[in-house]
Amino acid sequence: MDKIILKNLCVFARHGVLQFEKEEGQDFYLTIEIERDLKAAGDNDKLSSTVDYAKIADIAVHVFADKSYNLIEKAAEDVIEAIIERCPSIKGVMVEVSKPNAPLNVKFETAMVRIERKLHRAYLGIGTNMGDLHSNLEKAVESISIMKETRISAVSNYIMTKAWGKEDQDDYLNAVVCVETWLDPVELLHFCQDTEKLMGRVRLEKWGPRIIDLDILLFDDLIISEPNLVIPHPYMHERDFVIAPLKEIAPYAIHPLLRTFIKDIKVEK
């Protein structure tokens, strides 16, 4: 990915755990790397096709020096969040904070922290078979659309299917949503679980009826196997109500375990 780099911006601020650091202040140095596709800017020579580094510098300096932090880790995180919020076209950001006058009792060049964030692509499966099915999916999609540091890039058509796993229940209305998010997989999982609770889901039995179900199907090309989080979703390739809408919006996404395009996955009926 192409990068725009601002190196060693000098910012006077009053950060530190010790009281004299907050009172006297000192110079800090910020290096910022922005990831963005710059091909269009290289072709058309227009500012609108890139990221204005003067804007990035203004954001960073304002946020970093606006208040006193105990930790430069927190200061760097707030700078990143502000850049993400105000520069929606970027795909990644790194902020490095250097503190050359840190109060250490040894000879050193500088103390530094480096924090990086990437924009991820994830696919969420949603389904419901209780109450007003269409309204339930609409509410779930709306919740996703206002999620922190996340935007929806595609929503499949809604499809009605028979129940899977436990067939003695009402049919389901299902869809798949593609999101671009700065959240990590665990943060996204917590969002899905919180949304289910807010919409009234109660987990009484495995694969039982539910007012809403939100599952992470894919997250970039990650393979995760943990007690509370498995990616890719372990049953997605067996479920036509997942694969059919996923083929609609992401036929060339790759299942990282099967190593095949989604469009080529055949679900046994």
C-alpha cells in the first residue's frame, strides 16, 4: 500500500506521569504514516485524490497538545482516532511518538511508542426467525451502519430459508453484510454480541429460534481458533443461507481454509 509520511513533527506538550513534566512541558516528535492508494493522485495531480498532509499535521498537533496525558500511548491513540474520523479515505495509519527528554536515569537517545491501525474487511451473517423478520434485519443493519469506526460497503438481498441444525422451527430471513472496520476481531465480536442482547436475543438452546443472530464469517484472510472466536465461521461453507448471499456481494472473496473463491463453494443440499 502507498504511504504518505510526516517525519518528526515537533510538538510542545505537557505529557508525563511526573508532576514536573506536566508543569514544565517538553518537546515531543511525531512521525505519522498514512496508507492510501495514491495511483489516482499520481495520474491526475489533484489534491482530492490524496490526503492533505497539512490537514494531517494540524489534526495531530491539535490533538496531541490539546491536553495533558500521563502516557504517550494514550496521546498517540487519540491522534490516530482523530485522523481516522476526519480522513475516511485512508486504509491504515501509524503514529510514532518520540520523547527524547523522558526522565530516565541512563544515557539514551529517545523513548518511543509506535501504534498502528489497519482498515479491515469483514463479512457478517445476520438472520432471524422470530417476530417481524424484515424489521429485525433492518434494525441489525442500522446498528452496524452506526457502529464505531465502521462503515457498510455492501448488503446482500434478504433470503428466506429453512432452519439449519434444528429443523423443527420457523423459516429464517438471512443476509450478509460487508463492512470496512478499524475494529479488531474481538472488538467486532463484542459488538455483535451486544447488538444481539439489545435486540432481545436470549440463548436457550443451540441453533434454536432467535430474534437476531450476528456472526463473523470472514475477517480479512485471518484464521482464528479460540474458545470464544472462530474465523472463518466453522459452518459457513455448509450453509446455503450464508454462501448464497455471500456469493452475491463477494464472489471472489477467498475462504482462507478452503483456499477457494466463495463463488466456487458448493453447498450440499
